[in-house]
Amino acid sequence: MRHSFISVGVNHWQTPLEVLEKFSMTRELSECLINEALEFGVKSIFTISTCNRTQVFALDAEITYLNDLLVKYSNGSFIDLVKYGFALEGEEAIDNLFKVSTGLDSQILGDIQVFSQVKSGVEQAKKSGAITGVMDRLLQFVFQAYKDVQSYTNISKGAASVAHAAVLFVRNKHKNLGDKNILLFGTGEMGKRTLENITSYKFSKVTVINRTYSTANVIAEKHSVHIAPFEELGDRVKEADIVMVATGSENYTLEKTHLNGGEKLLIDLSVPRNINPNVMELGTVDLADIEKLSEVADETLAKRKEDIPKARGIIEMYKAEFEDWRKMRTLGPTIKDLNLAFEAEKADEIRKYKGRYTEEELQKLKPLVDSILKRISSKNIEYLRKRYRENEDVLAIFREMYSLDKDAH
């Protein structure tokens, strides 16, 4: 069965990290998913894949079909999707999109990085022609809700991102950071955010490494930190006290072989994980992944939680505006039919009395007839709009009362 608005996926609330990472999708795979859905007849569809969720949002699609696509274009299995996945329909799916986009459904409350992932997913879908009118209008309300939540609440203040939480985790582990040598491997979106947070504190040395040297060089110059070529990864890992990895790779990029047996703090900022968990077998390293980082809290957490009702209020307001827009949009054909019906009645009456009046007299009467007809039409349409907001049954009553569907039978 096709539903108006649906979402399927997995997230951190129900899914363990070792399963969640299997459903992670690259933008290339997402594009393939979108294109296949378009060929199948789905009009609007986009995906998001973050460190704490992978979701598909669509209009007028089948849940089972979207589940098939999700499994096909990820490394997840049907068994895991059945066990840990979810499917949301209608109002519930719309509410979830608002909550995800504003940071209320994030692993770290208020995580601003999630919205950038939503935005990227929507932009990708638009390039493929996969965002049509209704979805586009809904997203406009979602994006405005995000802006208002950012402007009028404290939801995203403090450690409201994985990157910030990672640095707080380091600070909690090492009270004195002045003599620590830190290495950041990976300079994508997560890496950049992390470096911004790192450089707000004093470390002995900060070095960045990326597979593409020129990319790392740009970010290193911007933040006045050291840079090393990818070929020196092993040596740099061995000399670092703290290693933070955010390469966005589908496979492990840091293994036991990169370590020298010394004590180190390793931070894995990626989903799927980029640090092989077996490094813990060395017994000399401390490893923190996304799940552990989500437990980090600072003094702003309580204040952010206090603002959840305020953020929910903003969301409810924009949901109501979208619902009102949607209802008024569905009235369009009926209003058009109603005006046509009144015009037909007018034409019939003019034909009936045509022999009793001269053409000149009819032309003089026409403005009066049009004015009366306009007033009657306006009162009917005004009443229809008002009542329809409260009770959708009034639409069927109007269509029956004015025989607007008689030609369809």
C-alpha cells in the first residue's frame, strides 16, 4: 500500500553501532537508490546517512519497496532491518523529519551536524529531480523550523555535536593538555568540525593527515596546525598521545599494526567505524567510539534539555502551517469547479431571459449579475475554507450540494 509520506531506516535509539554502521550509505550509493526509485515511479525521495542514523524519506511510495532499496544500497541485511529498523507513516513520519532536522532526535541533543546532512541529502535529491512540489513545501517549513530553533532556543548550545563531545571527552581524560601531541586523521566535514573544536584549546602539537595532501594543507593553514603526508601515518600515530580518526571510509583505516604498544587515547568519529576495535587487545589504548561519545555531557546539557518544550512548540507551529497549506492546496480543484458551476448557472439564466431583453439591456445588467455572483461565490469559498480546516467532510458535502461530480458519473 502506498502512503502519503513515509520514512524507513535505522537509528541509534534501537540499533547497536555494529549493526548501524552496516546500513551507512555513501552519497554515490544514495544517488543510485534515488535514481532507481524514480524509475520505479516514486516522485519525491531523499536519504540521510549520519553517524547515528540512515533514513529514507519519500512521498507516495511503498514501505516494502523502500526497505528493499535500503538493504540493496547498503551492507545491511533484511534480518537486521526487521529486528532494528522502523517505518513511519503520515504525521509520525513528518514529525520525525522535523525532530531529526532540528536536533531533537540526535544521539547528542541539538547536534547541528545532522541538519547539514539533511540539507546535503535534499540538495542531492533536487539535482536528480526527486523533490516535487509537496515535498519541497514541507522541507521549506522544516528548514524554517531549524532556523527558529537555532535562533530562539539553547538546544544547540554547548557540546551539541559529536566533534565538540570528542574534545570534551579528551579533556575529561587528560586534565592537562599542554604537553599532549594530537593527530587528526581525516579532514572531511567531521574532521573540520573536530579541528575547529581542538584548536580552541592549547595542545603541545596538532597534526592533520588526509589521503589527499592538498585538502589537508588547506585546513592546516586555516587553523595554523602541522600537516603530514598520508605515507607517514604509521609514524605519526606512534608519536601521538591522542589520535582522532574521521576518514569516512567504509573500512578500517587504523589497525593494531599502526600502534607501537604505548599508551594512547583513540577517538573514532566515524560510522562505519574507522578504527578496528581489536586495538583494545593491546591493553595499552583507550578507545572511544560514537556510542561512548554520546554519553559526554557538559554544563550546558541541562539548559538544552530545558528548551526541548520550546523547540517542540516551534516544530508544532510549522507542522500546523504545513497542514494548513496542504489542506488549502487540496481545495483548489473544488474552488475551481465551484466557480465554473456558478458561471454555468449564470449562462443558463442569461440564455433563459435573452428574448426578454435587448442586447444593450443585457450588457447593462451584466455588471450587476457578476457582482451578485461574485459575492455569493466568495461567501461559499470563505465558508468552505474555514470549515475545511476543522472538518474535511465539508468538501464532499459541497461537491454533492452543487453536483460538482455529476460529469464524472
